Amino acid sequence: MSSLDFLFRPKTVALIGASHDERKLGGVILKNLLKFKGRLYPVNPKYDSLMGIKSYPSVDEVPEFIDLSLIMRPAEEIPALLKSHKGKARCAVVMSSGFSETGRGDIQDEIKKIGIETGVRILGPNCMGVYNPGERLDTLLLPAEKIGRPKKGNVGVVTQSGAILHCFFGIMKASNIGISKAATYGNAVDIDECDLYEYFSRDRRTDVVISYIESVGDGRRFLEAAKGLSGEKTLLILKAGKGSSGEAAAYSHTGRLAGRYEVFTSLLKQFGIKEVRDFDEMADAVKALSYQRPSKGNRVLIITNGGGSGVLAADECMRQGLEAPPLPPEKTARLKETFPPFYAIHNPLDLTAQVEDGDYLTALSELKDDFDGFVVIALAGVPGITEGLSAMIADFKKKTDRPIVFHTTCGCGEGKLISAFERSGIPVYPSPERAVRAMKALLGER
């Protein structure tokens, strides 16, 4: 059993610094933990009970061994508190700030030493801890009524920054993406991204891992862990601290040096590890990968009912290193016999504003074996596009293992059409370029 199982799947949790006041972080965390499946022990010497749960004056007086201890106390108190965990706890999350990121590297060095001496694995300091919806484990500093949690799913999240986890949750909720487990590791005095990559590579509930990184401690170990995870799952890395000002901001955030970005990104390419350029690209890629499995190849068919949208998609294919090759001659001839003469039977395949729902299915069925992925564009303002299109494309999807992404306009009554597509496991994007970038995430040599 991995030591990180006690981090993500504890049976017993203690919260040191628990509070009854929901305006305080100790109160926010305690309220979030009330749904936890296991046994919960608030620790605060001032109270006999908190939020209806018996409270204990110290870790020593908790009546059983603690799998996971959450510490929300000032930095100066942390060393003594950690020493009291010897022989009493397996993992500790130090959520407090005020360590290397504020120039107090001496305290951070001390708690690292204590962790080694006591055998307690430490996450943090300066972090939000973990989230595992399967166990109803929520250690985050974010009130659930203000920051909604994503549903249970197949995406793992590893982030150095708690604020970025907050942002990830927003996009995952908006895109109907489910989460398996999430961890924020802050200053990484012990447990870091490498430990988490190794854990997620073996986690059966996780298919995709997204990772936000500001700095790396051991570069060689990082590359080995990232490559190992990439060999088992899809890993997407978003690196911050790319320039001199970003490097300085990263250091002030977690107290870890960011290093030269040019070296970092070059090594990722050398080892075949996927990097996304920015937050939006991460959002679009993880949506596609959470809905569909990645596939091989780079030949893309674009089917559209708007010529300009098809051209934009073709341009983005070129930028992304994807091909939009011509249709096979024999298939072109058959489609010309089937469709009206004003349809443009090329790639992009333009079905014009006079399209009917069934025309998309006809084209896809004819060309299903000739391309590695399908970008379907349906501008829904024309009479022939109805909600029935989603059922037709969903039926086609069941007959192919090749990825499909969809683009339509937003804000013109397409909400039901979009929802129907995404219920069928087909991700929808608001621009042709974003749909193509999502297809790029789904195609490659995995």
C-alpha cells in the first residue's frame, strides 16, 4: 500500500486548528470535512465539541491512529506540532503559509527534518491539501457553497498552486468534466509532483492528469516520473514562470526557483511529455481527453455548413501540425452523386446553409475509414440544423473509435444541442480553432 493512499483515502482524519467559525479557515475546512466517509477528529484545546463533533485538546489525546492530519496553525507552531505526530500519524498536510515563500526557510528546513525523523509524510506547507470526491474527502480552504466542486470522474489534478486548483474547478464544472482526485503541494517540503505522478500512474480511477508547475526540485526525477506517468495515462503540463518576471513571481509564491523555461520545454519535447501553452489550451484539451480516449494519426476531416468556419479550422490544423488532406477520388465521386451540386465536396467539406441534419451522417458514414479524426461544424442558425443532429452523430460515434469534436456558435439558442452532444461524449467548442486544438490533444502517438 502506497503511503499516499493515506493522503487520498484515509480512514481517520484530524484537523488541528479546527474552528466553529465559518469565517475562519479552520471553520471552512471543518465544514467541508463533515461529509467525509471516515472518522473525523477536530483538535482545538478551547472546545469540547465543534460543529456537533467531539473535539480533542491535542493529537496525543485522539483515541486512535491518524491516517491524515491537517494542520492549520501559524508557521511558528508547526515544528512542535509535527513532533507530536511521531508514532501517532502517517501523513500530515501543512496548510499554513509563512515559510520559504516569505523568507522563513529556517522553519521549512526544520519541518523537513522532523518529517524524516518521525516518518510522517508531509504535503505542503502553503497548500490547500487534497480533494477526493469518491471518499467525500475535501480539505480545501474554499467554501463549497461559493466554489462548487466538480463531479466524480476520470481526471486527476496535480497543482503547485491552490489558486489554480480553484480555477481548474471552475472550468471543470462549466465543461461537465469529472475529477478523480486532486492535490495541491505548495512548497513541496516532502511530497512533490514526482510522488503524485507516481501515485496517479497506478490509480485505476484516473485516465488523464493535468499538472500546473511553477518550479521543479529534482529535474532528473521529475522527467522520469513524468515520462512514467505519460506511458500509462495522458499527462498535460502547464508551466508557469516562463520569463524573468514570471520566475520571480513563482519564487515569491512557493520559495522554489523556477529555472530556465527554454531548458524545461526542450526536455519535455525530448522525452515526449505533452505541454500546453496556456490555461485556455489546458481547459480545451482536458475536456476532450476526459470525454474520449486519445488515438493515433493526424489526418483530419472537417465537415461544416459555413465556408469561413471551415477555412479557419483548416488554418488551425496547419498550425497544429495536423493534416486536412483531400477526399479520396472515389469517395468524392459518390458524394457528388448524393449531394446537391452546390455542396463543396472537398476537405473542408462544405454542406452550405441548405444542409439537413442527415447530410452530416451521410458524409461521415462515407468517409469514416479515411481519416483519423473528425471536426464537425454546425452553425445552428439555419433551418436544417435541429436537435436531432446530436443523436445522429452520437450513433455514428458508437461505430468508430476515432475522435470527434464539435463546434457551434454559442448564445443563439444552441444550448440544448450542445448539452445533447456532450451527454453523448462529444465535446463542444465555441470556435473552429479551439475545436481543432482539442482534436490535436486527442491525436498523436500514444
